[in-house]
Amino acid sequence: MAALCSFWGCDKDEDHLSEAVLASANTLNFEAERAAEKIITIYADADWVTEVPDWVTVTPNSGTGVMDVTVSVTDNMRDGAEDNPRKATLVFKGRTLASRAQVLITQNGDKYRDVKEYTAGELAALADETVISVPSAIVVAVTTKGFVISDDKNTDNIFVSDATTVAVGDKISLLGTKSSDSQKLATVIDCDEVTVLSGGAVNYPEPEDISAKIDDYTSSKRGYVTVKGVFNGSTLTVSEDAKYSVSVVDAPSSLGLSALTGHIVTVTGYYAGLAEPVQRIMATDVEDNGLNEIVYFLENFEWLEPWSVASGVGQTVETDNLDAKATALTSITVDGVTAFDAVEKLGYKFIYDKNDNKRIYLQQNYLKFGKTGNHAGIILPPIDGVPEAKDNVTLSFDWCGMRQGSGKIDPVNLIVIFENGSDKVQIDIPELGWEDGHKLEWVRAEVSLKGITVNKDTKITITQTQWEVGTANRWFLDNIKISEPIKL
């Protein structure tokens, strides 16, 4: 019950009331017992009056112009114990509806004094801000921000925003407040108690496959769903034509998503709403269906590990360390075989100027080419099985230019040359374009093989163009691949 008090009395003419009223605070909070008074300032251009909740006292309760007022509350007690928390709106008003300053008054209490018990399946139907007790629920999914609970019958699934460590299959009890998230899906927040009662396993229902209806799917509940697509490092692409993608929300590291970029994966879990253009899922399982590509050729030089270990070479690119050790392939021997000979034994050939094959170096399982005044490149081994007349087959590789001590980046211009008899196609690789001092990092180069024949008789060369210069044009090479993406 609110009381309206006027400086002149409620029956007086309100012509003298203010056209504008403001308050120095929007909210005030008080302890349940022996709460200290609070002072706020009222700003008005004339007279103002108040509407006051019956458990709140404002002194003075009316005034003129700018004035400080004191706000106090009665103890929030019932039968000798703290009552439920309460809140009400204190209004400082002038002549019109526009000339009102509202202050939300909240008072602490025992929010669990009259709490009722609910099952997980009953929570979604409750009004937001309902205080709840759930004596028994099953944890069916875990995220980095909380967990999803259900009941024995999978009636409904509710996200609990809480940092308590739980595991899938745990039977728990909790005290908290029912709310709704930004997707208008039921959530439990402000948990004051989460207790793990026992462990166990989850009997999941059959998931609904939403892959074919990803652009149209919506739900007001956290249903158990599954979807298949290509993972790009942050979202799942279901098809090339789909408008919406899929995000695995707050995925724990145990799902292993970080290693699945470029893979076709099947994600199963609980629907977490639509944040256009992204459908959201809290995952319970991620199935790796392999890379989203057909690989016709792959070279990552990991097999050079014995030579890398034997010579103690470093990683210039990964560490951005210009002094990381790089040893000539011709100078490293394992079981009587040099690294240079081991590479050529697999069908590779090296090209180099000045008859100097000592300017091709090994770092930790990748190659470095050239030094100041000396230049080199590589010819790939014969490659068979690459289909012709396909538009989406590519040759790709990682590369990086070297940085000089002055900070200047070596001005490397890489090219890829395809030779089939007298037929020769040269593709320029985009320059790095880095500013002086740029931190070294791998750059992915991609060359479309559209209209280019690649078979066992094709000579493929990766090299640089500036063979005649006497300056530094050093570069690194790794992860060479010829592949074709799989169309979903």
C-alpha cells in the first residue's frame, strides 16, 4: 500500500507542482534488520510530493525545489525471523506523468523462507524471479559457464548458471532463482547451494536431427538435438546454402573441438536458442567424421624428426627467434643418410644457384631456403590421382619470409610452376606485405588447379623469382597439400 502526501494536502490544487522531477539515485538497498538510513537528493523546479510504500519512510515526504531526503525502512521480520526479500517503488512526482522520479527500494531477507520444491521438469513454467528448491536433478551436460539439468523422465532441460564443479551423470540438489536467458529459455541463476548427491550415467533420449532445417528451426525449450557440418574453428557450417551456422556454446576443452577445425563433425546436445545468424547448442558429444576434404598429396615433413633431433635445430617462425638454429640438409646425417638425400629419395628435387646445395636448411620438421646471395627452391615428387576438370582442387602450403636484424622483411616473391611437357603455367603467390619488424608467422598460400593438369608426369616447382639478386631472400616452407573439399 502506498500513501500519497502533498506539501499542501491531497485536496489542494496541484498547479504549483513541478514540471520536472529527478532523483540522485535509481535504486536503494537495505539490510533486513537495523538498516541504516540513506540520503538522496531530489531535483525539481517547483513543488513535489511522494508515493511511499507502507514499509518505507521518507523525510520530508514533500518539498519544493532541490532538497535532500532521508529514506528508511522497517525491519523485514516475521514471527521473529527474517521474512522474504521485498521490493517496491518509491515515487517523487510533480504535475504530470512525465515529471516522476522512481527509486526502486529493495530489502534483504531470507529468500528461501517459504521456498517450494520443484522438479527440473516444472521449472520452465514458473515466473522469472521465483525462488526454487530442486531436491533431485540429473546433470546431463556441462559447459564452461554452468551445466544443464533434467529429471528422470527428460521432461525438460534447464541450464544452471553456476561455477560448482559437477560431472555429467551427477545427481544433485540446488537452491536458486528461476530466470530466462537472452534466448528466452529457462535458466537457474543466483544459486546459493549446489550439492552433488551421487554419481551416475545419463540415459539420453533420441536426438532430433536439425541439419536439414537449420534455417527454420526454433524452439522454446532446450530440446536434445543433433547436427552435422564442417567445423571452422568457431562455428559449424551445415551446408553451403544455409543462412544459419551452429555454435557450440561455452564448450569445455574435454570435447576436443580445438583439434577439429576443417573436420566434418556431428554435434549432439541441448538447444540453446537462436542468436541470428547462429543456432546455439550446449554439446554433450562431438563425433569426428574426418577432414572435410579428399587429400591427394600431403607433406608436413614430420618424418624429418630424427634429423631435427640429431642436429638440435630450432623453430624460427614459431618462436620469432632469428637466432634459432638452422642446419644445412647436407650436414645432418642419421644412420649414414643425410637429410638432403632422405628428402630426394622420396622423389623431391631441389633447385639452387651457384651449384651450392648447402643453402637448403632444416628446422624442426620444416625447410628453410636461401641465405644472402644464395637462392633455392623445391620440386615436388610425382603426384598421381588428382582428378582433372574440377574447379575446387587446390594446392596449398604454409610459408613465411625471414626478417633481417634491422627489422626489414626479406622481399620474397614466391611462384608455383606447373610443367607438362612444353606446357608451362606459372602462378604468383601474394607477397607478405608486412611492415618492418613484423612478427614472423605462417601464412597459408592457396593455388587453384582449375584448368591445370596434375599427374605423375607433371613437374611442380615452388621457388622464388629473384634469382639474380645478391640480397637476402630467405623463406620457410611446410604443410604442402593438394586437396578437394567434400560438398555436404
